[in-house]
Amino acid sequence: MAEQPVTIKTNPGGPFMVSGEFTLHDTEGNSVKHSGRAALCRCGASAKKPLCDGAHGRIGFEKE
Ligand code: FES
């Protein structure tokens, strides 16, 4: 089966949406394999970094 290419889409005022099969390495040395979609925090306010927890909406993050 062919590998799915990883794509990253920027959402204005929201997270990076990553699709495909990839491994996410966090700052504590943990690695988690993902398959499908994941939302990565771009605003810096998430309590679940590197994943988005919706905090961008509460803080009014507006970056393009
Ligand atoms: S982008 Fe969603 S919490 Fe930061």
C-alpha cells in the first residue's frame, strides 16, 4: 500500500491541520504515531501542546 503524503494546512485564526501518517515528537521526548488528522497549536495557548485544545478561540487568536 502506498504511503499517504503528509499535508499541512494553515487555518486563519486556528491550528495547523496535519493529515497523513506521521510521527509527532514532543519537547519531553515522547513520540506518538498519527494516522489521519491532527490539529497542532499555532497560538501558544493550548494546555495540550503540541495539540490544539480550542484555546485559540478563547484568546481571540487572529493570525493569518
Ligand atoms: S491553535 Fe488552537 S489552541 Fe492554539
